[in-house]
Amino acid sequence: MNQLHKIFPVRYTVMVLCILLLLAGIIALALQGSPWWWLAVLAGAALTLLGLRDRRQTRHAILRNYPVIGHMRFFLEFIRPEMRQYFIESDTEALPFSRAQRSLVYQRAKGDPDNRPFGTLMDVGARGYEWVNHSMAPTRLDGHDFRVWIGGSPDAPSQSVAPCTQPYHASVFNISAMSFGALSANAILALNKGAQIGGFAHDTGEGSISQHHRVHGGDLIWEVASGYFGCRNDDGSFSEERYIANATQPQVKMIELKLSQGAKPGHGGVLPGAKVTPEIAAARGIPVGIDCISPARHSAFSTPEEMMHFIARLRTLSGGKPTGFKFCLGHPWEWFAIVKAMLKTGITPDFIVVDGAEGGTGAAPVEFTDHVGVPLQEGLLLVHNTLIGVNLRDRIKLGAAGKVITAFDITRMMALGADWCNAGRGFMMALGCIQAQTCHTGNCPTGVTTQDAVRQQALVVPDKATRVAQFHKSTLHALQELVQAAGLRHPCELNAHHIVRRISDTEVRLLSNLLLQVRPGALLDDLAHQHDVFRTYWPLASAESFQPLAQPHVKPSAPADHHDMVPQAAGGR
């Protein structure tokens, strides 16, 4: 038997059967002349040629050793994600978002009932499980249109140098930054129409304001990134004239300076010239068909102090609209340097959006997606508590972005210090995204992330715009019910003592008992008694440079249960 295997390996059996099918078809055709035998001849010939090709090609070892039948392996690998998603995975285990999370978005977007029978699917005894403590005296609120003033308010003007004069009354739940180009034209149209219907904001992403953002007139947050798309000179530098033309449009409500994004912080990008269509070129202010470079850093400033002056300049040129920045936390001394620049110049941004490392993107290197940047909870906590520690928290509103899907996600982030939340992938699912994870290929099956004109026809704008608005409305209605159950009047009253976390099988704690709290002004007058991240890195930060004044060194005497970089600290707003 072994000798037979050496002469004729079993792995060639399918190829041999293909050859026999070809020969049998030829013989039968010659004897009977039935046209149906042509099918056998053609199938046998095609499979035989495929087998010969497999044996001769040098790219795939599997196909050289298993001609014809080896293709089954690649087919099964191709459909594996769908097979797992639909037949194998449980409702709560898939990533980035579980079937239960996606189903909830679909139900709320369609206006279907989202109640669940027979109890929770969550393991309430699992370590890390969290819940909201309810009140014995729940409140009753008239509505769910929770809002927050950004850039001061009509009765409390901004205290910053070059202050905001057009404060924005924003919803606590808005569409996160997603560019035209990364999303299809129909997706942008539906998102902005949904924002217009629901009265919430739509962040343009770094791709600037396209013609599709303007059609329905929904409120825009214009993101100004390192490529200065929509406000750039031909050499890629910042153009004041072009900035004014966009920033002063009534539809633009806020200006967001993008320093980094959670999914790939510290990484620039290139949009190949082949993808730079006339529409994308018009929105970004770049030539058609030429590679579009997104630098990893800004050219308009090089120090924290210069950054504050640039923010003041953007705010003034916009006509006094709320101006802030978005970033994913990295080196703590760089963040502290920005805060010191605020103190030195008297210029404060009207808002800061903290983007967590768990945030999504159309495409990013795996190492950046998995291992670069601080997750949202830790980033938000450090930013929130630093501002408390220098008495600037009441002047700066905080947004939070990173896997925000449900009303509990919003509740949790606001309890940890956020004033509002943004969602990107949640609103993509409201458009019909099925988490196929083919965003970067141009082959999105639902037309959300493709520039293929035929594919995006599947996304019908009027229907999807209604779903976007309905998802927002239903999520805020659920938030209203949580706020009422906690005995509060507005989600801004949420704090860390409203959230409970399971520590072990026999122990649970309020987050307020787990997370350290920074006293107002403590970084200015009592640094020696603060968490190690402040004692170690605050002295290294300078308003004149993003570089540390000395080599960072964490004291070995720090308690083992304290994080060296980001304190688990929370406090009231």
C-alpha cells in the first residue's frame, strides 16, 4: 500500500477523477452524440486545466500538493467569518461588536421593539460585570432630548482668551468623525439627513465638507486634520482664506482640530491617486488622481503653546464658534504640556474629544489597531482629572468616542467624566452595516463604505436617514429611562458612584471606591500627594515643547496596584 501511495498519492485523486470525467465525456460524445455530454466534456476540461495550472503555479503550496480540491480550503476560509457569525458564535461573544449589540442597533434603527424576554444573556457573576444602581425614588422626565452647552452658554460666556461667541447646544449623542471617501456618498447623505431630522451633530471626519454633507443641512462639526483638507494651500500648508470660507458657513457649528484618532494614533496615511475622484478632490482641495498624503503631525504648530494660539486663531477666524481638539492619549507628559500651555496662555479649547484606542477606522496597520494608544476609559479619566486638578474642567467640555453603542455605554462614559458621546460604527450599523469588515476593499456588501456607484445604490438615502434618526431617538429614550431609574434629572448628574463593578465572586464595589479622585486645584498646590502619573510626569512637561524635560522614570516604590501611566481616577464635573 505504501508503495502504491508513492506511485500515486491519494491527494491527486480529485485531479485524476477530473481527467477521467473529461475522457468519459469525449468517449460518450463520440458514441452517442448527445449534446448533453458536452457539459461533461467542458466541466472535465475546465477542471483538468485548473489542476494542471495548480501543479505548475508557485504561489500556493496547498494547490501544488492538492490540485483542484485545494481550492475548497480557500473557499471555506473565505466564508468562515459568515459561517461563524450566523451558525457558531453566541449572541455575546463576537468582536468588535457582538450579535446582541448589532441586533439592538438594527431594532432601534428600524423602530422595532427592543425589549428582551426571559432575562439577561450577560453573566452577572463574571468579573468586570457592571450595572447602574437605581433609586427608590425614580424621577419622571418630560423628554429625552438631553443637551449640553459647548463654548460657554448664553448666560455664562467663555472665559478663554479669544473666546467663543457662538456657543453650541449639542446633543449628548452625536455621529463620530467619518470622512467622505471612507464612507460612500449615499452614507454621508443619509447620516446628515438623519442628524438634521434628529437635531444632533454630524462630524465630517478629516476628509472635510463634501457636497453631500451640504445637501440636507444637518449640523456639522468640521474636523481639521494634519492634511488641512478643505483649508489647505497647494503645498499642503494651512490656508486661512479657504478655512474662513468653510468655517463661517452657518451649517458648521464647531471646529475640531484632529491631533490623532484612536484606531491609528501617531500614524499618517496615503489615499492612492486612483481613489482620488473629482468629488473627493473637490472636498479636500487636492488634485484629481494624485496621491493624497495625510501627515502624521501638524505643520501649523510645533509646540503646545503654538497649538493653543492656533486654536485661538481657528476660533477667531470661524466667527467665534466652539473650537477644540480630538486626540487619543499617548505620552502623558505631552498631554500635561498641552494643559500647561493652556495655563500659560490663558487660551482654552472649548472642548476636547477623547478617542479611545478601541475606536474604528476604514483601514489601519494591525499593530496600531491592536497595540497603540490608550483605551477610552483610561484616556478619559486622565484628561478629566487633569483638568479638575488645574481648575479648568468647568471651562472645557469633554466628548468620548470608542465602541459607544447602547444607552448604558453613554451612561458609563458620562459617569466617568464625559459631557457627551460620539458613535461611528453604531451609526454605520443603523445604515445597514453588517460588520463584514471589508471597509478597505471597496466591496462593502451594504454600500456604506464603498465608492462603487452600483454597490452604494443598495443604500437608499430616505429610508436609511430615517433609521439613523430613529437609532438616535431610541438610544436617548433608553438613556432617559436609565437616568430616571437612577433618580436624576439629566445625565450630566451621573457620577462614578452610580456604577457598580463586580471584582470577584464575592465582592462588588462602586466605581467611586475603585477610582482615585483628584481634588480641584490639586496639581497646582499639592502635587506631592497625587497619583504617581502626576508626580512623575507633570514636572517633565513644558508648554514650550512636546518633549519631556528629562528622561521619564517611574519610581520603583510606586504601589504595585497603581497603573504607572494612567490613574484610575474619577471625580465630579
